[in-house]
Amino acid sequence: MSDSLQDKIEAWDGEAVVVSYDKPTGTWIFIALHETDSESSIGGSRMKTYDTPAHGLEDALRLGEGMTYKWAGVGIRFGGAKGVMATPGPLDEASRDGLLLRYGKLVQSLGGRFRTGVDLGTTPEDLLRVAETCDYIVGVADGHSEDPGPFTALGVFVGIRAAVAHRHGDGSLAGRSVLIQGVGDVGLPLAEMLHDAGAKLLVSDIDASVAAAAAERFGARIVAPADVYDTEVDVYAPCAIGATLNPDTIPRLRCHIVAGSANNQLLTAADADALHDREILYAPDYIINAGGAVAFAGLYDGIDDTSELNARVETIEASLARIFDAATAADESPMIAARRVAEQFLSTNGDDAVA
């Protein structure tokens, strides 16, 4: 193991990291187990090409920790973990299938310590392939894999409603302008929900054809990717890559609220304070984007009724409302209030959940 990988693992505050090299595809695999003091640690499996394997490891470590706080923040007793397959580049179908099967065997070898589902770069069909060699897949049953995207979108939708209600005293989205950055598996169903609620939609995507299709479908205005941070809107909803909230972009923002599905939206913890200083209400990412996780926890518990799963996801609205109220009372960023909620849950082992 290179010094770079070793240094990152030794500096991490999680419990264990599984590192494997898939020689047939040249893929580095990292499974970051951040918190395992529970029945199982659960997190998605990501497939992505990184500049270096160390960047893939860094992503796994950060996301694994994020999952711990995501579960705790919504009051669910699972540990946090994340799997990352850092490919050297695009894989052909045969190579991808082989990698997924071997990845399944690796997860299987952990004996249930890590359970996984869909994440960035993987699809429900990919997880069906992984399930051929692994019993520890969340959201797969009877040869069918559930797509978490619509559940995540629902959580973001009710989270935006909570943020609007806190900021304006009225949760109605009619006439509110919302800019969705990334209209993919989450952004697209979110756009539909917002459109149906009467919001004024703006969409942006690095794929111009995707943005154009969404704009035509919902009567939305297209915003060029370079102009996202300078566009005046009520709500900026980052639903693509992380770290879009940083010292370069925050001073440019012309919104009242940031509420979206992307993981790790803040480049550093200091960026939450920068948003607070600008009086921009920030919905902590690991709370508002927890809809897919909440739904999959329900599936894990044997719930297969969509309306009941949706009802569970919709509790995110009340959780965020409490976090916003606590943050306002303490004159602090909602990120600090959310962390306090999660840490209280973890310290009580879930006995006194407050979210």
C-alpha cells in the first residue's frame, strides 16, 4: 500500500477500511466502515474514475463518515459505511459485469458487516449483478432492485418545503423559484414534484441535452453550468457533484436557501458558517438527501408498500424543521445543529432519538 493511502487511512476516525485491487480491470476497491456498533453498517456502492486511487479512497472515507451521520440524523440505528470502485476509466460491458461479480464476492466475505445499495455511478441493474454473488444487498428482492432516486427526491422536496416555511413562514412552493443543478436520477423526479407544486423551475446540467429535455417537459428555464451561482433564485438545489459550496462560489450565490440532494455539498466545515454569515439557510445534506436511505431501511425491515415508505421519507420535513428552529435559537448554522442531533442519537445508542 502506498504511503498516501496508508496515511489517509491512519488519519481517519472510522473503524476499518477494506482495500482490494481488481487486477482484470485495474480498479481499486475501498470499503470504508466508519461506524459498526449496530446490527449492520449500510452505505451505497459508488463506481467512478478518479485522478488517483488516493482520491477514490478519500471519497470513500468521507462518504462513510457521512453515512454514519445520515443514519443518526434521521434516527435510524445503522452504522455508516461506503463502498467505492475507483475504475481507471470507462469499462466495457463484460469488464463491468466481471468487476461487479467480484465486488459482490468481496462484500460477501465480510459476512454482513457491510450491506450496500445503489450510489453514484451504479444502477439498480448493477446491484442485481452484485447480488448474484452477495447476499448483503439492500433494496434487492425476488430479482428486482428498487431505485432510490425517487425516494431521495421526495426527501429533498419536503426538505425544501421545510426550508421555505422556516424562512418565509409559509411552506407553499407556488411561485417560488428553484434552480436544480443536475437533472438526473434525483433531480428529474424532484423537478416533477416541484413543477406539480407550482414552483418556477430553473434547470442546469453539464449535459445540455438533459437540461433541454427537462426544460421542455416542465417549462423550465435553462441556466448554463457556469452561471448557476450567479443566478437569482429563492432556492438553489445542488443535485449533482459535491463541494459546490466553497469559498469561490458562496460569495456569488444569489439565493435565500440551499437545499439539494448532492453528497458533501460543503468543501469544508467552514463553508457552513460562511453561508450562515450571508444569511443563506442551508439544509444539511446528510439530512435532506436521506430519503433513499430511509426507504431502504424500511425495505430492510420488510416494508414493501410504497405509500408507507413515502410516509417514512416525509418525516424528513419535520426533522429539518426542528433543526432549523434549533439553529435559529442558537444563532448558528443548521449544520452544527444537525451534527448535535446526530451525536446525541449516537451517544444514546438510539434510545432517545430526536430526529
